[in-house]
Amino acid sequence: MHEWFIFAFIAATFWSVVVIVDKFVLTHHIKDAVTYQIFLAIVMLPFLVVMLPFISFNSPPVFILLTVLLGMILSLVFVLYNRALIIEEASRVTPLLFISPLFVLLFSFLFIGEELSLKRYAGILLMILSAITVSLRGIERGHSLSVSPALLIILFLDVITAGKDVISKLMLYHLDYRSYLFWFILGNIIGRPLLLLIPHSGEKLLTIMRTLPPRIFLLSLINTVLAWTGYILYFKAISMTYVSLVSAIPASQPFLVFIFATILGAFYPELIKEDINRNTIALKGIAVVCIIAGAYMIIS
């Protein structure tokens, strides 16, 4: 098995846990997407400090600046992801993120010359159809079908995420993956305080910080370590092979999120709410299997 595949799959596993924790914290403790993003800037700081000994500071300044800017942009637009988690189930939101390989394939072809194949086109199409199926609501209750309100939010985020992956590939020609991640995280931390310009966001943050249980702060810190460790592995994988291949591997994440969320919802319904009736499980299961099949067609 390819080493880059192992790195990317472990990253997807870590991110699946991160999604569940994000959903729990947003549902029960920090019920505001903007406040949560600002709060995460605080819990990112220890991870950034730990990375310092592994960073080369001799990289070309222009690429460092571009990477920091990319991190700032992603930190701001990812508020949309948290907003989607608030208004929709985690196992419905997560598959929508994996429409992004379509945009990665397009951007990588246009800007860095990665070739496409008919099999990859077919795999991406299968993943898109599956993701849209998972986002449909009402089918299991006999109601008319309606598209999840999270769909348009996540579609925009998909385009931004795909651009980030392709730009990452370009930056990794000039920066090692650890240095790239360091400057990317720094951009995330710098960008998030800009959200304080939104009216009342500062007051909400202070209220949260005064009332947040220490165990939730610790949980968020551990979750942040998992998230950025996943990025270390992901960027390492991108540095080793085609970005269009690596970007498809996290399509396994919806399956993992579905499993984790279903187990938690069944045994600990007070932690995370997921619809787990028979028809819903069948619908999500079929869609996720199709996503995995699509990813296989892309990388095979």
C-alpha cells in the first residue's frame, strides 16, 4: 500500500473524530459558529509552540507570506462549516465536504497540469451524487424531498478548500510540509481575531470563557491537536504525490463519521443527536458506500 495513502487515511480518521467533537461542543457549549472559531485560535497556540523546533526559517519570504495569507482566509471562511454543523446533522454535513475533489481535479488540471482520466471523472461523479443524496431530507419520513440548507454553505467551502489544496501543492515545491503547516496555522491564528469585528462577538467570547467547563477546554485542546496532526499527515501526503489523488482519500471520512455518530447517538444520545432509524441508516449507508467506491475509482 502506498505510504501517502496511509498518511491521508489516518488524517481522515483523525478528522472524523474532530467532526464529532466539534458537533458536541457547538451543540451543548459554544452555540455560536463565530465565537467557536475565535475560541479555537486560543487552543491552537500550544500546538504552534510545540512545532517551533521542527521549522526552517530560511524559506523564501514570499511563500511564507502567501501561506500565512491562505491560513487567514481559511480561518475566516471555516465559520461556514461550523454554521452548517449547527443547523444540520454531522453525518449529513460531512459528506457535502467531499464534493471538493471535483474542484481539486479541475483546478489541478488547469493550474498545475495534473492529468485526468475517465475513471476519475466517473468516481468523482459518483461521490457527488452520493453526497447530494445524503444531504436530502424528508425521504425517510414520507415528506417531499428538500435540499439541506447546509448544501450551499458547504459548496462554497468546497471551492475554497479545493483552492487551498492546489495552492498547498504549489507551496510545497518551496516549503517543507512541517514549515508549510506552521505558517498555515499562524495564519489561522492571526485571521480568527478579525472575527471580533463582528458586533457582539467579543462579549460572547468573554461570556463563553468565563462559563466554559475546564473539561471542555481540555477536550477542545485535544481535538485541535488531532485536527492539526491530521493536516501534518495530509500535507505530507500531498508533498509525495498528485494532489488530485490525495484529496480523494478523505472521502472515506463520511463513513467514519457516520459510524462514530451512530454509535454515540445510540448509546449516548445526550452527547450528540443523530437520526438512526432503519431507513435513515440505509440511506446514509448506501450513499457513503458510493462515496468510498468513487474514491477508489479515483485512486486506482
